Amino acid sequence: ALPISDSNPHSTEPFGVVGLAISGTQVQGATVLLGLDVYDESTAEGAMQRLKAANIPEQNTIGFMFACVGRGYQYYKSKKNVEADAFRKFFPSVPLFGFFGNGEIGCDRIVTGSFTLRECSDIKDDLLHSYTTIMTLVHFGTPK
């Protein structure tokens, strides 16, 4: 077990980290970070518009949603599935998988067809977050 904080370096309470890596010659991906500036249906849909702008084909694509446990219906003033519903509105044929966690790892990134990494903004992204959701599209290429 790793220490939970520097304030108690002898703590042996365990915590877990889950990682997911997908690779292949035709794999494309894009992610958007929903931070504290996303607080209602309208701003959640705005984040999905950024993801849609990546122009990832919907066929042979899956979506992942990694959300903070603090971003459930209480965060959205008793409205359920705000982020998942926004995803479904913009990507109706893409299956969405995900889970809630205590802390998120991700960033705003779009990988283009030439496999070059392009930042979505001029702000340098940190990878570790709290009270966020990471929405990801992974495209496996066109079947031959």
C-alpha cells in the first residue's frame, strides 16, 4: 500500500489506480475534460461539442466516461445522467462505458488522422484532477 498523503506518510490505507491503454495502426482518439466550469445541461453539451469537433467517425468507435463521485445528480441539482445524456445527444450510435472514481487522470486532447497530438487550448493541462469528468472517444479504424 502507498501512503495516502504526505501528512501521514505511515498510513497504509490502500488505494487503487486503473489505467487503460489502447493502441493500433488505425486507432484515433480524442478526450475532453469537464471541469468545474461545466455545471448544467448547456455547459455539458458545450463540452460534447468540443469532442464532436474532433471529427472522430462514429462507426467502430466507443466512448469512455471517467467521472468523479462528486459529479453525480447532487452536483447537477438533482438532475440525473446530465453528462451521459449530453454524450448521447451528440454521439447517438456510440456505446458509452465508464465509472465513477475518486480523482481522474486525463486532459483535453485530440489526436488527428496523422497521429499528431493537438492541444484543445493554449492552457497547459495537468493530468491529475478532482471534481471532473474525462470523456473519451476511441475509434478503431475503418473495417477493410
